[in-house]
Amino acid sequence: MKKIIMLLFVILLFLVQPTKQVKASDDYNGYAEIMLESGKLLSNYTMAEYDEYYASISKRRFWGWNVNIVNYKVPCTYIARTVYETTNSGEEEIVYEISVTTETEVKTNINATGTISYGLNGTVKKFKHDLDAKVSLEYKYQITEGTKRTEKLKVPVEGKTKLLVTISGTGYVTNGVAAFYMFWVEVEKGGFEYFTITNEYQKIEKVAI
């Protein structure tokens, strides 16, 4: 009996530990533009949509995740940022020599709302309690640190034309809502999102003004 009481006491202490409020790395949420083929990013969910999606994960369970995947591997394109911009407001063509530096970033990044938590393995963020397996994604968290590439380019720009150099790319997004239960007690609930980069490149664009 004493062992049972002690076990229940330990479980109670574990359950009442404060859950870390999380918003995982906002790197991709700060991108200039992300265009999904369908659906929307977690940051664009409305409260009404959260209420609708939460309804499907409200049934309590002894242990584990209830998950509602709203968008699964939806292809997207993005513009991360503009690295160079200039305008030839004259009539004659001008050749600009530009130096552009890019840096390899996270292969798969995550974002969360509510009380869904994550852990750090070095600089790599992963959701706790094996949420990755429940979502059943095949991907790799990957960071290449300190990898930079600098290119010098000569670009002719016609008169009345703006030159833009952006860091752009393609990828896919998986997101939804989830709740984690321990002994029928809800200990985590919120939205989750995976943003996976499949290709990143410099895009040179000339726009008439």
C-alpha cells in the first residue's frame, strides 16, 4: 500500500509541474512571403478553427497523443528575405556588380502554440513525448552551422528597372492540433507545425518601374 501511495504521489508531482509555454523558432514566420498550395500556416489559424479542430482531440485517453493533422505535406514556395535591391531610374543600361552571401539554415523547423513543448538536442528543436512519430513524418532535423557562400555577380539592369535579389525556395508544411494525456489528464494542448525546406536558392529578378 505504501508503494502505491508513493507512486501516486510521484505521479501527482509530475502532473502539476508547470508546462513550458512554447513558441518554437520563429525564423520562417519572419519570412517575407510563404505561399502554400492549399491550407494555411499555423500562425493564420483563427480561434474558430482552433475550436473546431480541438473538438476532434477532446476524448481523454490513459496515455499519449490525440492528433488532428489539418495540413499534411502541403507544397509551398517562399521568399525568405531580400538581400540586394537597387533601381536604375535613368534611361541607359547600368551593369551592377553585387556580392551576395547566403547561409545554410535549418532543414526542418518547428513552431507551436498553446502548451505544446519541445526539447533541445544541441541547437536542434524537437517536440517532446514523441509527437513526431504520432504525426508520422519522414524528415530530418538538420542544421549546417557556419556554412556561407559568397558570390560576385555582374548584372545588367536596363533603364527604369528595379533589381531585386532574394533568398527564395521551396518546401512543404505539415500542421494541426494535438493534446497529450497522462492518466487521463490533459497536460499539453495546442497547435504544432513543421516547415521543411527542400530547396533554397538566390533569385534575381528585374522589375520595370
